[in-house]
Amino acid sequence: AVYARCVSALKDERVAASKILSGPAPKIDAVDRAAMVESIRDALYASKIVSYAQGFMLLREAAKEYGWTLDYGSIALMWRGGCIIRSRFLGKIKEAFDKDKSLESLLLAPYFQQEVKACQAGWRNTVAAAVMAGIPVPAFSTALAFYDAYRCAELPANLLQAQRDYFGAHTYERKDKPRG
């Protein structure tokens, strides 16, 4: 939301940039409109799951930092009870935390694993089609990037660490050498 507001506020700059910067015309030729709508629905749902997972991860980290004891299932129900976030979906979150009190991420709960798995092709197709058409979809694409990073044991960030060390001696650990 913050990103969208910031970019939206740059109206005059965007109008000027649209006349100078090249890229594809923002248009998607959907041969099968119903399939495209379903893919967008999948992208929205999977991105929603990731955003809730991230929110609860932030709560977990805050609880560690400040010594709080939080009941994440109850928090989900509290939101459902009157907040702008109201959703039946929050009941599934409560169930996940009730089944596993030490759940590290909603993405690891069996129900949400299956939901994301079922949506993944449509989610990826939506992001790919939008990128190829030059249509910004920051919520979908960053949620997908987070999901892909979260499921990877090894990240390309190792290259960034090596570059930081080269420029500022920040140190890094090589995988091909023993520790120390």
C-alpha cells in the first residue's frame, strides 16, 4: 500500500516518464478470459496467504524481542471480530495455530501448504503475464518472491555478501572451506 501511494503520488513524473521510457504496452491478450480470471484469483489468494504469514512472522519476532507470550490463534479471531481485516479465512489461521502451537510460519501449516500448492500455477502465470505486458503487480510479485525465497535452502544473497565483504570487509563464510 505504501509503495502504491508513493508511485501514485508521482503522477507528473509518471506522465513525463511514459513519453520517454520504453517497455511493452500495458495490455494482456487473454485468449481464455475465464482462465485468466481464475489465475488472477489464484494469485490474489496465494498472495493473501503470504501476507498473513509475513504478518504473523513479524508478530513472532516482536514476541521474541519483547518477551511477549502471544496466542496467535486468538489474535486471528480478534481480527475477525470487528477489524477491517474481517474474513472467514482467519478461522483457518486459528486452526493452524491451534494444531501446532510452535508453528513457525503459516506457509508450513498443512492446510496452507496445500492451498498455495493449488494456486501456484495461476499465481506464477499471472505474475509472468503481467511482467511481459509491462503491468506492475507489486503485491503479487513480491509475495511470490518472498515465497520462493522462503522455500530455498540456498539464496543468491551469498553473492551480495561476497560483494559487501570485498568493498567493506564485512566478512562472510565460504561453503567450500571449513569454519574458522
